[in-house]
Amino acid sequence: MTMLAVFRSRAQALEFVSVLRGAGVPVQTVSTPKEAGVGCGISAKFDERFLARAKFLLGKKRYSSFSGFMKAGRDGYFYQ
């Protein structure tokens, strides 16, 4: 299943993508879906099997603009 790490800051989203890549997580930058309710931005998209690693890495830094993790469903994305 596809996951998104949603940020209100483009700079912090890009930094988190770099951190994930450095930790061996296959990740892409994607447009944040409207369901996120954070305006236009970008999110980190990765497979759910890397969620524990993403949460661990997220906790190591202070990402003040982190909005949450969203999961892909059949009707779009929803917050977990």
C-alpha cells in the first residue's frame, strides 16, 4: 500500500525525502493531494512496508511542518 508523509513546508518535505533515500527507502516526491487539506505542496511517497523506518527517521529531527501520514485507499488518500 502507498503511504505519503505530508508536510506544509516544501523545504522540509525535500529534506525528509533526502533522509529517507539516505536510509535506503525507495521514495518519490509527489504533489500533496487535496484530501490532505494543507494547500499546494509536495509529499514523500513510499511503500507502507517502510512506514516504521520513516516514523523512526521522522522522530530524529524536528519537522515543524509535518502534517501526518496518509494512506492510499480506493477512494483517495486518508490520514492514519
